[in-house]
Amino acid sequence: MTNSPPNKHGATGGAAPRPLTWSEKLGYGAGEVGANLGWTFVTGFLLVYYTDVALLPVAALGTLMLVTRTLDAVFDPIVGLIVDRSSSRWGKARPFLLFACIPFAIGLVLTFTVPAASLGTKLLYAYGTFTLLGLLYSLVYVPYNALMPLITAEQKERVQLGSIRAVAGSLGSIVVYGATLPIVTAAGGAEKGGFGTAAAVMAGAMVLLMLATFLSCRERPALDTGQPATSLRVSLARMFGNRAWRRAFGSAVLLFVRISVTVASLIYFAKDVLRQPQLIGILLPLLSVAILVGGALAGPVFQKWGVRTANIASLGMALVLLGVSYAVQGSAQAFTAAFLLCNVWSGFQSTAIFVNIADAAEGQALRFGTRDDGLLVASVSFGVKIGLALGSALTAYVLGWTGYVPGDVSEGVRSAITWLFYGGPALAISLNILLLTGKQSDA
């Protein structure tokens, strides 16, 4: 018997899969909230926890961030290949959400409980726990990323899921940025293990939300092509030849370089440059509110104007408003407003990436008759983590090179932080616009 050719949904013969229910859509979004409770806590507070609480030397932290996150990123495609070749009564991706979320939660708490020991012991502990945390996160988030093309092949549903996911991720970030410092204070302060307590709270909520995604979402067997998995060499060759994937990958790297630099430097920018540490508790949640609003607006705008055109326009507006933020930073109110609007426009990109990678996966399935969803989304997740690694490492290196000392910050350090806060995102946005304005048709 010969296999039927793939239909327009990338599946073999038979009826089209049923539409997604709202419980599935919201359940899918719950996973993004959970993932952001864990990873936003890391990206937002780990560097300052290491420098100001664990008292690790800032000069060593750039290398720590770069090495551990690069190792973590390399693990993502491996997980993607495992997902592609998995088969269970729960599907390809869902079992990972069930079995990996609790180990990740434990790793999160351990990462934020550096022991009082010698400097060498503390650095070894930081390297070990942060590397392990990244590997465990891959086992949760790569399969979660692979869910979208496995639960729907409809472009309208994917745009809707991308918008829901962007909003959900922002909600998770808002909770983290708004609740972390109050939890730390209520637990007795940073010096009394407050960050470990906050990590435990975020980890527990993350587990519940990931389980909600596991229980509510169903993979559609009809979206499987029915073809055997290809060799790794062939899968990689097809992936690198997929221009839609290359755009999604490049955009992911640049987006998360920008986000990582913004989040990591904002704490230092508020307390050491603006000299208004109270703005930390305002600007970090507002950053997520802005991305939430941008994600909510992106869906209908993309449907009307197209993902690429609207994304380029939104990035251009974000670049202009970044310059406005610099011009008005002497006024807390004006700076806050410009910062908010800048990140509303840049929030469109978070939705675009989710849609583009699902389209790249579906296009490859239609072209070749086999599905490499896990590999393609894992490779973009690799790009996300490379972006985070570069952004975090750049922030730590700048602080180290300029001689940052907690509580004794020189004018030279303040100037470097200012350059980092504005210049890093501006460069990432400009490069992303260039990427998106290039040739679009696939080879």
C-alpha cells in the first residue's frame, strides 16, 4: 500500500482536523504563562541576584552567562529531534510537559539558593545549577513550542494562538516583575533567602499551568504525514534551505538579544543612572504590559496588513520611540510613557515569531511530505537562547569591564549602562528590520 500525498494541512488523506476549542486555546496560552513565570524570573533577577546577593564577581558572570546558555541552546535541537521521533498515547510533545515541569521547578529553586561558601565553590555551584536549569527548561519549552503546528494547520488559528501566546507570556512576566520584590521583602529580604522563596512560588505556579496545558490540548494525528522520520543530515539540510525558517531564526536571536539587554540593564539603569530605584517596580511590569498590548493588537493587524509588513512598521516605530525615550529621560513621567509606547510596538514581533515558525514547519511538511516540527521549533528556541546568552553576557561584560561595584558606581559605569540600555536594543531592532526587508520567497 502506498501512502496518500499530504493534503493542504500537511496530513495524509482523510478529513481535515476539527477546529480548536476555546478551552484548548486558553490551555495552550496557560503554558506560555507558566514558562514565563520561570524563565522571566531568571532573565529579570538572576544577574542582580548573583552580583548583589550571592556576591559573585561581575567580571566572571559574563562568561558564566555565555557558556551556560550556549550549552543549553545546543541542547534544544537534540530535544527537538527526540520530540519528532517520539510516539505515545499522549502524542509527541505533550508527555514532556507532564514529566519535565517538576524537575525544572526544583532546578529553579536551586539556582536561586547559592550557598554561603568560598568563591570557587559558589562559582562552581552557579555554573552547575544554571546549566542544569537550562537543560531542564529545554525539556519543557521545546515540546511546548512544537505543540502549535501539531494542534492546528490553519493560518487563522495560528495567528490567534500566536497572539494569545504573546499576551499570555506578557501576563506571566507582569506577575514576575510585579510580585518578585514584594515576595522577597515578605520573606525577610534578599539576604534572608527571599529570592529562593520567590523562586519556589514561581516554580509551583509554573508546574500547575504546564499541567493545565497538558490536560487541555490535544495533538491532531491527522497532521502527521504518516511518513517515517528522515535522517538528521537530510532534516538539517532541509531546515537550512528553508528561508522562512532562517527569517524566524534570525528574528528570534535579535528579539531576545534586545529583550535580554533591556531587562538585565534596566535594573541598573533605574537605580544607578536615573537614581530612582523605585522605578524598577514600575518599569519592569510596564515592559510586560506593553508587550501584552502589542501582542493583543498584533493578531488583527497581521490579519489585515500581513505579518511581514506590519512587523517592519512596528519595529520602525519602536526604534523612533527608543530615541524619544533617551531625549526625555530627565522626566520620569515622559520617559515612562515613551518606554511604554516603544515596547507596545516592539511587542508585535513576539507574535510574529510564533506564527512564522509554525508556517515554516508547515511549509516544509507540504514540500517534503515529512514533519520536522520539533527540530524547526527547537532550532528557533536555540536562537532565542543564543539571543538571551548574548544579551546577558554583554550586560555582565560591560559592567565588569567598566568596574561596577554595588553601592559605589562611577560616572564611567553610568555612561556605559546608558549606552547599553539604548544602544543594544537600537542595534538589534535595526538589524531585524534589515533582515525582514530582504528577499522573501523560498529557494
